[in-house]
Amino acid sequence: MGATGVEDYAKQLGIEGDHIVQELGWDEDADSSISEAIEDAIGDSLLDEDTDELCDVVLLWYRAEDGDLVDSLMDAARNLDEEGRIWLLTPAANKPGSVNPGEISESAQLAGLVQTKADRIGTWQGSCLEAGGR
């Protein structure tokens, strides 16, 4: 993917220069060009799971074998600002670790979140989740 495509990741995720972004669940299979594009857009490093800082966006890499999705979403929402959102990134359909869209929707609801958007982000499926009742 060319530089233009990579720059579009941050735009696609709605991430702007003043956003504080936390990254959870990163592993060797994660697409580092997505993380790097976000870092370029915000001009700073992504925060890790040890931060106590309020975040505008949490980037959550999740695979089916990573445990309970509801628990992962609740953990991801812990540092989320009132107006913040979680981008849940799961392997694309028919890839190892992919997650059924119904499970994402149900888990989001149980965690008090609402899916507002779904989009392909590189080779990953992205689901934008926001606090319900907004």
C-alpha cells in the first residue's frame, strides 16, 4: 500500500491530530502500518494498556481466541473519554481468529456500547463502538 493509503487509515478511523489514542491487544499479526499511520496523524506514540490517561480513541486488536470479548470491551472502555470511541479490529472473515459480526454486536451491547460503523481497515475488519445512550 502506498503512502496515501496508509495516511487514509487515520482519516478512515476519524483520528485527528489532537486525539489521544490507546492501543490494546497488539501482537505480531497486527498491521503495524495502521498503528504507524495513527501515530503520524497525532504526532505522538500510542498509549499502552498501562496508561491511566483519558483517551479519545482506543484501538483494540482482538482475535476469537483472545478470551471473552465483553470483558475485553469493558477493559478498553475503562480509559475512554465520554465522547470517545473504541475501534475494534478483528481478522477479516474467513481468516484465523475472525469474529462473527453477531458476536461483536451482542458483546458491544452487553458492554454498554453501540456499533456505529463497520469498515475494512487494511486486512482487518473494523467496528466503531461508542457508549450507548448518546
